[in-house]
Amino acid sequence: MLGSFSGTTVPALLNSTSNQLYLHFYSDISVSAAGFHLEYKTVGLSSCPEPPVPGNGLKIGERYLVNDVVSFQCEPGYALQGHSHISCMPGTVRRWNYPPPLCIAQCGGTAEEMEGVLLSPGFPGNYPSNLDCTWRILLPVGFGAHIQFLNFSTEPNHDFVEIRNGPYDTSNVIGRFSGTEIPGSLLSTSHETTVYFHSDHSQNKPGFKLEYQAYELQECPDPEPFANGVVRGAGYNVGQSISFECLPGYQLIGHPVLTCQHGTNRNWDHPLPRCEVPCGGNVTTQNGTVYSPGFPNQYPNSQDCTWLLTVPVGYGIHLNFTLLQTEPYNDFITIWDGPQQTAPQLGVFTGNSAKKSAQSSSNQVLMKFHSDAANGGIFAIYFYGQYCFLSCLSCFALCEALTRTLPRSLCEL
């Protein structure tokens, strides 16, 4: 308030320091008087002092009169400390309502923009001693960070910058740098990237300035369709793993578990496996199917494959040829009632007929397939273990004997 006046004394000259003036007159219900007469004229006001431009920042606004507002911004990588807007205050002495702010490089923080700058504390001046600063670059899922160092100078071996491909202290380290050589560019393949800086108690240096920019991540190639097998796992992004299993009768060739690798070009850490019918092997399941090599395609020429089927002791093995198409006489399957070729033969099977069967009296059956150098074919043999209560007599022969007095359907149990 410039003043309050009453009576008959003429007030002294008044000066307003604002572009607006408020005048209020009050009279009560009693004595009346002549009142007042005043004159005013505009005068130029002195301005607030020009605020300094903060180091590593910008000043916006060139008018510094009463009620004028000046705003401030920091260069990328710096944080504004103080008020971003200040106003010129009215009064006999011109001043701003807040002191001009500062732009500082902070120790750590979170960056969520699609591109940005990270600076060591104090940059471009020297960083302080005994620092442990952590920055998190948080991008939308499906994006990684391309990191490029523009300046780098730390105390060799003691002060360092570490880049981690993820948000945790245990995340994979994709770069650790110390000294004065500017590191090459890096690619983080996670939407969360950690930048860690450490300085010890001695030798302070200018530190570092780096830029990052988001880039879109790709998935690893879809492994399906996976012939004669199944794929377990729902995701093909970086770090995710999938596993492969073959259908019964097939064997997995390659690695059973693949992990999607880091990098701009997405790929699995091993070639995709495949499921193939093995040429022979030891089979210990109680039931299943033995396929010809290459099934469902024709088997190759000049094959000699041997399978040993084993079921629990006390069981025999029943075999059904669900598919048999071989070159007659030249390509054939021999089956022995035991683990060796010295055991009794259960039969030699060849030609183009199915529905054939064989029954062992032993819990082991040896099967050998031979193909010559001409023509191909295909076969599938279903087998299952069948309990035998007379080990000296084959289940098949026993059932044949029983059918003379009992229904033959009992043999199919």
C-alpha cells in the first residue's frame, strides 16, 4: 500500500511502481466535505536486472519489466535445479520473485524418452570422488537402446562405466569402460537398460557424455511348423527359450532347447533341430511304433538298421505290422525272439502286405532291417508289452493252444 489519507492536509507526491493502481475512497453517514482532486501521469519504470543464462541451459524471454516472465530450459542430459519460470516483481527496488535456476548433471536418474543424453556428474567439469551413480533407461516393451559415447575420460582401471542389458545388478553386462578411449556403440536388446558409474577417492576426470536412441526389436524366427514334433514355449523375444519334443518313434537331432539371442538381427543360439526316424537303436518303452528310416518318406537305399526292444521281465512283446511296403525279398525285416541273432527267429517280413504280427516269449526282441541299392519303401510296426505267465511258452503259442478250448478273443487281451 502506498498510503492512507484523511483530513485536510494535502498528501505528498506518490510514485506507483506497477502498471496498475488501485484507489479506494470511503465516506460515512455524518459530515460532508469537498473531497479530493488528484492528477496522475505515466512514467517509465526501471526494469528487473537481466537474469543470467544458466550454464548448459537456455533463457527464454527478453522483457524484464514488472510482471514480465522469463523461463529457462536445460540442454539434454542436464536437470533444472530451481524454478523454470521467474517474474519481475513490483516495488521501489526491482527484483525477480525467485533466483535464476541452475542446470546440473545429476548422479543417476530415470530416462523414459525415446532418445536422450546421459552425463557424468559435473560434466563438462570433473566428476566428484566416491560416486556410485545408476541411470535407468526405460523404453516401451519391444524396443532396445542404441548407445553412443560422445566424450569419455575416467581414471584408468579405477573409475568406470558399466552398461547392463536389463534393470538388475545381475543383468548381463554388455560393456565396461575405463580410461580415455571413447567406447564403440552398443546395442541393448532389453527395453530396460542400466548405466552404472563408479569413481574412487582419487583423480577426478571430465567423465562421459552418451546419447541413446530407441530402436524396435524383432522376434526370432517362428520355428513352426515343426515336422513330427511339438514346440513348447510361447515367446520368441530376446532371452526367451523354447523347447522341442519329437513324436513317439522319432529322435531329436540337434539341441532340445533354443534361446533367442541379443543383437539387431534376431536369431536362435543354435540351428533349429529336426525329428527323424533313427536307423536302429534301443527302445525301452512298453509300447510304441518303430518306423522305417525317413518315415513318412521312403527309406534310403543300402540301409542296415538294428533295433532292440525291451519290456519288463515277465512280459512278452507283441508286434503288428500296420504298414509294410518293401521291395520283395531284397528289402526285408528279420525279427528274433531275444536280444541276439542266435535267438529263435520270429519271422522274416518283406513285400507289400500289412496286418502281419509276431509274438515273443522273451522280454526282448531284436529287429534288423536291410535294404539293397535299388528302390525304396516304407513300414511301421506297432508293438506293446504283453504279460506272459508261462515264460517257457510264447504268449502267441499259448493262445493258439488255448483257443482249442477257450474263445480266441482271450488272446487279444
